[in-house]
Amino acid sequence: MRIVLIEDDEEISEILAQGLRTLRHEVLVSNSGSNGIGLSMTRDPDFVVLDLGLPDLDGLDVLKMIRSASSVPILVATGRGAEAQMIRGLELGADDYVVKPYTAGILHARIGAIARRSHQFATQDELQVGDLVVDLRGHTVHLDGRTLHLRPKEFQLLAYLVANSGRVIGKNELRAEVWDSDFACTDKTLAVHLSWLRRHLGESAAHPRYLHTVRGVGVKVMAPQP
């Protein structure tokens, strides 16, 4: 796979690049945000690894610029304890989160997990429960004939829930299948994303239509009862 690695520390980027190349990835290294944006736009990467601490641009701004032009999977990296920054990165379209320090092996595992999640729905074009339609190829969601504007992680979460409609899904499964990381998805992060989904669906936890909470067990998607 072709990976764009955006990391300001030249020594760290070289160590990571060598490790990823040993694992048979092609790695394009950038030590600045502006150059990283250029590589991400012109070299058609399969993945982008983005350190949020960059010398020339705010890492979150780099994330927004890449995401506005491309659906390439993006892993963001930041320091321990930066939960607010991590949540903001996920809101802006990051697919996963890596806590520093990390190794080429960890990146390789995260990349593989994202690829598996993408492959899970590769043979399906559309998922539907009641009047809720998830277009997997177009990355759009329609409810009662109107388009819902979801962030990338909201879309991934809803797609997984709809693909498993009628089944109660626990928090640990959602972490593993949608975030692939306990670090990237605390209970608070998951609760916030579920709250956002309910808002998009025009419902609440107290008055659900599609998204039902089973206390102490998990959540499930069901078609509204007539």
C-alpha cells in the first residue's frame, strides 16, 4: 500500500518509514503540513498518517484540507492525554487515532484493520432499515427521502449498526469494529457519537425510532413500529 507519512520529526519519520517499507508498504514522507497536503492530493495514497503537531500548519487544518478533497483513510497521531484534540480529529474525518509513541508495527495493524472494515461492505451497495437508507458507495444517508449530512465516523458507526440491524451490539464490539482502538473511543466518545446520530435521525434516547439502547448491554437499530 502507498502511505503518505506526515511527521515533523525527521528521525522519527525515517524510523517509521523504514519499518513500514520492511512490511512491504510504499512510504512517501513529508516533514511539513503543506508538503503533506500536496503528496496526499497528487500521489493517490491508500492511507495517510498525520501527526497533528506540525511546524508550518495546524494539523487539524491539514486534516480538513485533505478530507475536503479526498476520502483516503487518515490516521491521526498526537500525545497522550489529548482527548479533546483526538475527538476533534475524529469529528473532522479521521478514521482512527494513534497515541505517541507508536511503532511501524502498530501503524501496520491499524491500516490492516481499516482495510478490513472497508472490505466488509465492499460487496454491498446499500443498506436499508425502514425508511433509513445507507448508500455505502456514495457515503450518503437518506431518511424519509431527505439526505442526512454525517461526519465520516458517524457514517461508519451508523453503517455498522444498520448492517447488524436487529442485533444488540455492545460497546466493546463497536470500539473494535468502528474505531479499532480503546484509546480512540472512550465511553464518552461513543456516547457523544450516538447522541449525534440520534439528533440526525430526529430522535432521542428517551424516544427512539431507529436507535434503541438496551441498558447494560448495548445498542441496536430497528425499523420503527407502525
